[in-house]
Amino acid sequence: MREDVPVAHVDLDGIGYGPPGHSGSFDLKFENVAVLWGSYSDAGASAFVVSGLRALPEDVLACSAAVPGSVSTVVVLTVTAEEQRNRILRRANTEYALEHGGGSSAQSPEAMEQVVAAARKELEREAGDIPHALMLDTVGVPVVDIARQLRLTTGWPGSQGRA
């Protein structure tokens, strides 16, 4: 956006809450991606960043299919299990803590360890290869540096037409 590229962004976590039986469903998320892209495209966006996707080849294909005619650039941000654990616990005790309007710090240490264990299992499940994906290690790398590395590697924002 700072480079005047007409780009739109959606985080799948934010568009996946729905009625019972559908909440968290990736099918619902991909349907919502299609609707949102239509709105963003009508508003002049030519690039669409979708975050929050599981690093599974079938999900990448389904998400890409939700944006007809798109040319996908898949970027997988990697993290070690230990770093992931530290991030979850740090967030639970800071930005998602009760004093900031969240409820994470109200959970017992046992409950937080269950959250960490579930995240670790998902991380292991997503360890498969996605053809042509750019892999970026995020351990110890500030967000601004990850974004800079992403832009340098992909050619963004000059690569108009990528979605």
C-alpha cells in the first residue's frame, strides 16, 4: 500500500467464524475469500494477500481456485516448535491477556499447554512440501525484516497481477 499498489489483504482466521457446524471450516473461509476478492477487485485491487492458510497443498489449491485467474505466490513462514510455544505463551500473557481484553491468561497452565500441544501437532502435520512455495524462516527475525525479505524475493510490489 505504501508503494501505491492497489492491494487487499484478508486473514482467514477473521473470516472463518460462522454458524455451528461451519465455524473454522476452510470450505467456508474459501467461499468468503471468493466474495471478498470480488468486492476488493471491484474497488480497484489488483493484488490480494491471503494469510492464515494452513500449509497444506490441497488448501493452497482450494484458496487459489477461489480467486479465478489468479497467479499465486505461496509463501510459507516457518517456525520451530520451541519458538512457536514461546510465541503462544508470550501472546497469552501480553496482547491477549485479560488486561488487554483477551481471555488467554485466565486459562490454567495445563490448558495453555494443551493449546501449545495442539499447535505443535498442527505444525508437524503441515510439514509437507508445497510445490514452488517460498519458505521463509521466522525464528528471531523481526516482522519488518520478513516483509522486506519477502518483497526482495518475490519482486513485490512490482509484480502486478499476482494474487
